[in-house]
Amino acid sequence: MARPRHCRRVECIPGSRYFKPRGIPLSSLEEVILTVDEFEAIRLADLEGLYQEQAAEKMNISRQTFGRIIESAHQKVADALVQGKALKIEGGEFEMAERRKFKCYDCQHTLELPYGTGRPENCPSCKSGNIRRAEEDRGSARGFGNRQKRDCFRSQAK
């Protein structure tokens, strides 16, 4: 019997969903589809420089699964770059990572950060150190014990 499939945890959705060679209309290009979880694997391994084990932990998957995802992602990106194809980011099975809300009690600026990044030292607006968890985000031992199962986004790429 196959193991149950884990949703891949993703911290952010990419701001740009298409990348293409300059000067060629999109309508005349072939597309390579990179899933959101493959995009996240590239971000963690290549941009943040995490080892596969650390990146797999952040994505809530096994190291072997992360290895398969990053290998597939590298293959797709190389195909798009070498063959001059458009790269479209969409689809995959993933869940968004939970985020924490912080508030500066000097200027009232609020910000959201993913779990595991720690509390910010200074407010990005006024540089004050008077930052605390926002009242609406406070809970008893969030992330431990009675954890509610979050829905997994399932989207099939064409």
C-alpha cells in the first residue's frame, strides 16, 4: 500500500507567473509548466542555499521527495532556458505556510512573517524595538498539540 501523500508547504506564491525570452510574443512560444511546489524547492535550495534535508523539513516532506521535486524543477528550468521556451508557474499540490502577525506599539505598523523566522528586532517603518505579537494572532501554543488539519490546494497543471 502506498504512503499517504503529504501536502507540500509553501511560504509564498510567486509574484510573476510567466518568464519568457525577450522580444518573442508569448503566443508563438512553447510553455514549460513549473508547479508552485517546484518553484518553492528552487527558492529554498538555490536562493536560500538550504541543504535538501533542511528544505524538505520546511516543505513538510521527506528528503527523498524534495530531491525528486528539485530535480524535476531544475530539468524544467533548464529546458525553458536552453530551448527558449516560456516558463509558466502554476498548479501542484501545496498548502500555504502559516504566518504570524506582529505589531509595532509605537507607530501601529503591522507585519506578517512565516513561522520559524523569529520575532523581528526592529519595526521596518519607524525602527522601534517595541514589537509584539498582534492581539488577534495570540493563541495558546499555536502549532503544537491540537493542530487543525489545513486544506491542501490541489491543482492539476495542464
